[in-house]
Amino acid sequence: MAYKIAVLPGDGIGVEVMREALKVLDRVASKFGVEFEFKEALIGGAAIDAKQDAFPDETKEVCDWADAILFGAVGGPKWENLPPEKQPERAALLPIRKRYGLFANLRPAIVFPALIEASPLKKEILGDKGFDILVVRELTGGIYFGTPKGIFEEDGKRKGIDTLIYYDWEIERIARVAFEAAGKRRKKVASIDKANVLNAMVLWRDVVNEVAKGYPDIELSHYLVDNAAMQLIRNPHQFDVILAGNMFGDILSDEAAMLTGSIGMLPSASVNESKKGLYEPVHGSAPDIAGQNAANPCAMILSAAMMLRYSFDLEDAAKAVEKAVESVLNEGFRTKDLYTGKEGEILVGTSEMGDRIAERI
């Protein structure tokens, strides 16, 4: 059986980092005896230029066909003057998430031991092993989507309304994603809420507790969101999988990402109930360095590793890719974003970084 992958390089450095991810996947195929079938399609600004549509019908057909979608990056100054709803970021990503019901956003925040000094946290907090946290964020519900919503006038005064709504089934399905992910990691889930003041969060905690009964080997703890934000900085090692609703997950995943110190190392995934997913690096299209062989491909390569794990259940292959990235970093190889000039560091370009990671698998 061949795993079918839609390849959407997009714009800017998306094209360059995608090339390295495919190089790594080719290596995985030969080493693990699996078969991947790739179909490439236009997305974002490149699609606007060619098809006058950031997510054209041809690309929809490729994504419909695929078991998983690898996504590079979209956007850039060339398309900034378009109406907001037609700009690549909004007109490409949001329709994909909606079309495939990608309700679970998975954002790892990893400080590899070789990159501890890149983190803004003190070494006394980080120790010598870094940390590895996975934020599981509910992506299609909560206060961002609840109604009524808007700015209204009442008695001559304006008021803004956003409604926080969660149904039990929405909480249950995202909780199961978190518990399943924890089962492949260190078997700990930290559920984030504000149950002391918000009724929707009382329900959140109740449903998470019910789901936890089906995972007796997973340790569950509850954190109020303000305490969780503090604890992430005070002691990130206590966290394994963080489970959060849309707004709290949005905030905490960015906080955790900042603690790593390098956006070029951060992958992400958005998946649905059938395990179809969109896998993309957190960084943008970086038009200022596009075409210079200077971009860090690690986030894109680690996104491909997430695809192996969460869409294809190829855990050994996923771990092999992650260990290859860590090995190359331990050997001192650095792209421009990571290079500090210290003794033992070796500056390499995008393609050489990809080559070395592939070689280590």
C-alpha cells in the first residue's frame, strides 16, 4: 500500500524546505520499506498568480485524493495589497481546515539539548536536556466561532460580544487526541481550563475527566490557564501533552514556541477524526531569504515526521527522522538562523542540512 501525500510547497522558502522534506521521506521509504505517492499542487500566492485563486480546484482534487497534506508556506509582499479575504494566508489555509474538518491542532515545542542556549529561559530552569512539550489545541470551536458574535448598539452605546460555546462531543474528541498522543510519549496530559469562573470550562473539565477513565495508564492533571502560563516558564519539564480549547491553546502554544528560541525548528499538524492531516512548519514564507539556500528545513522535516506518526502510524519512522535531526544538531551543523559563530558550530545551507539529516536516518 502506498501512502498518498499532497505536496503543497507554496511561496517563498516553502519551496526550498519542502524539497528537503521530500528528500528525507525518500530516505524513509527506502530504509523502512514503505511506499509514498506524491502529487504536487499550487497553493497560496503561486496559485493566485497562475490560477487567480489561492486554493484552486486542481489543488482541491489533489488534497481530496491524498491521505495527508504537506504544506510549505504561503504569502509575501507581492500579494499584500489584495483584499484580506483573498490574501494567501486566509484564502488558502482556512478553506483547507474547513474542507477536511481539521479540528485538532498539534504544536510541539522542543528545545533540543544542542540548542539550549537559543532559549530565553535560564539554564538553571532548562537543565542540560531541554524539554519536549506537545500542545493539543481544539481548532474549530470555542470563543472564536461561538454565536452571537459582533459589535452591537444598545441604548446608544456599543458593546462587543463573543460567545464561548463548547459541546460535550467537541471536548470529548479533542481530549481523545490528547490522550492518544500522550500514550506515544510520556503518558501525561495537562488539561487547561478556567473552570473557576467559566461554565463552558466546568463542562470541559467534566468531559475530560470522563474521557480519562478510558486511559488508566495516562496521568491527568488540571491547570487553570493563568497558572499554566506561569508554570510553562517556571518549570516546563512538568508538561508532556497540554490539552486546551481554541483560545487558551492559541495563547499557550505561542508561549511554548517562544521558549524554544527558534521558530525555524517548530513543526505543526492539524488533523481530523479519520487521521487525515495538514502538516506545516510554524514559520512563514520568509521572502527576505527565499532563494538564498539559507532557510532552516528542520521545521518542515519535523512536520513530515508528525505526518508519519499521526496520519500513517509509522512511529519508528517518525522517531528515526526526529533522532536524525537531533544527531545533526549535536554534530554542530547550523543553518543561518541557528548559527552563533561559537566553536564547534558549522554553518550550512538549506540543502546541505537536508542532506545530512537524510543521511542519518
